[in-house]
Amino acid sequence: MIADEASDAPVARGSLRVLTFEQAEQEDRVFWHSKSPVERLRHQERLREMNYGVEILDQGLQRVLAVPE
């Protein structure tokens, strides 16, 4: 399980900007390209844990052997 990294994420409270979808996409790309590959993978794992739950991820993959006749 990845440690809670919420405290590492800066939150700008009290500021609001209105962007077009293209501007928002560009800013997202710039933000993620500024992160190291390890930071990106950690965030991806954190999102998987949030979506599926740690219990599901700890189960591993199910392996099924089927022989077609």
C-alpha cells in the first residue's frame, strides 16, 4: 500500500481560474511532465487503490486454465 501522499500535494485555496479544455489539457501535460517517472507511478498506484480498494489489489490475478475441446 502506498503511504498517504495527500499532505505532499499543495492545494491553492481561494484561487479559481477558468480555462478552456485545451488550456487545461496543456497544463495537465506540463504538470505531469515535470514529475519523475517514480512520482507518476506512485500516483497511478494511489489512484488504483482509491478506485478498487487495497483488498482487491492484494488478491493478485486470478489464473484460470481452460482447455478447449
